[in-house]
Amino acid sequence: MSKGNKVLQAVVSQIIERCEEKGITPWQAPYSLRQSPMNLEYKNEYKGINRWATSLSGFNSPYWVSFSQVQKLGGKIKKGEKHTKIVKMALIEKTKENAKGEQEVYARWVQPVRYYKMWNVEQTEGIEVEDFVQTEFEPIESCEHVLVNCHDKPTILYDGSEPQYDQDTDQIRMPKQASFKTKEDFYNALFHELAHSTGHEKRLNRRTLVQVGEYGTQTYSKEELVAELTSAMLSSHCGILEKTINSSTSYVKGWLDTLKANPRMLLSSAGLAEKAFKYIVRD
């Protein structure tokens, strides 16, 4: 059995086993900020839709300010910077008079009442933030070796709000390394996008990528499965699988309904993943 087959067998077996275990939470993007996004002045953490609106903007700092707060703090917004909208929610109550002649609440709900335009402090000048320390990214040698020696890899840019591979431009766009919770999560996410890139028509010409379908279709699901299995194999190859397997397992678990409806998909996807793995890691 080849090295790739051994890695594949170990990874797939562990993934399937853990998918059936209880307590694995739905997959969460590992590229969320190290600190929860919050208003710089009031230090109130954003929740719900506001957390996503700010987290997915691609900035390393968790701190956000309004235009008036920028002025109040003696700073200014950098030229050309775009705002991010966050929503103000309000508790709405309906009351009526009861038998005692008192007003009582009979209906209560939360609804958005307005939005605010916010800027991350990285989009400003002249505002000092003393208590946010940018953690220096420390590369993992084994992972960097794979990236440096990867044959015919696409252009990798570090200016995205989320990991993404664009087959039209043959580019991978990644958030900055320090935006990830751990350096292992960074490489795991990058390996996933690198796996997608192997399907480009000038490389392996993988049907599931070249003829990718809409979200939720069998073709789309299979391509995502191929990419995540390949990522897990690369993580195992680099010695970081122990720290990324739960993320990969939870990701694959999201496709369990599709896999159960078509059991052979995992088998064929594993074969395609091995081809992608061999393309990236060449002896």
C-alpha cells in the first residue's frame, strides 16, 4: 500500500468514526478573530448577525468605531475605506389593560430598528489601541515545505475575508494568517483551497470542480468532500492532523445526509482526494 493510501485509510476511518460520535458541534469557520469583535469605546461584544458582519470583513483587530467615535478619538478614516453596517436591535412590547386596569405585556419580540456605519480601527489613522496585541504568525516548517514545493500552484493572496479558490482567475484568497485561531487552522484551511485548485482544467481537470454545480447539489458536495479529505491527508502528512481533525470531521459531518443517500460518494471522493494529494506532494 502506498504512503498516500495509508494516510487516506487512516484519515477516512477516523473521520467516519468521529462523524458517528455524539457531541461534535457543527463546523465553524476556524478563521474567526482571536477576540470577539466589539465597539472600541464601550467594549461591548457584537452578537448574532453583527458578529458575522464584522468578523467576515477580514480585519485582524477586533475593534470597531463609528464616524463620530473616530472624530471623538482624534483620528480619521483612511481615504477609500468602506464602512461595515451593523444592526441595532430593539425589544418591542405590546401591552393591554387587564381586568385590574393595569397595563400588562401580551406580546414581546426583537426587531432591527436601524443600522450603523462602522469602521475597523485598521481602517483609521491617529487612533491608538493599547490593549490589542497582534500575535506574530509562526510558520510550521513541514507545511511551508509542502507549499514551497507544490508543483504549479495557483497564486495565493492574503487579502480575503474568507478562504476561497477562484478557478476563473486561478487564485486562492486567504485572510491574514494572524486572523486564524491557530496556525494549524490556517494551514488546514489553505490546504482545503489548494486541494480545490488541483481540479483546474490545466491540472487534474476534475469534473467536480470544472463542472461545479450549485450549493447543495451532488457535484458541489463531492468537490467539497474531495477538498476536505485532501486537506486532512495533507495535515496528516505535515504532522498537524491531531489539532485539525475535529474541524475536518465536523465539516464532513455537514455532508452526512448526502453521503448516506449515496454511500459510494465517499469511496470515489477518497480516490479523487488521493490524486489531489499526490499532485500536491510529489516525491
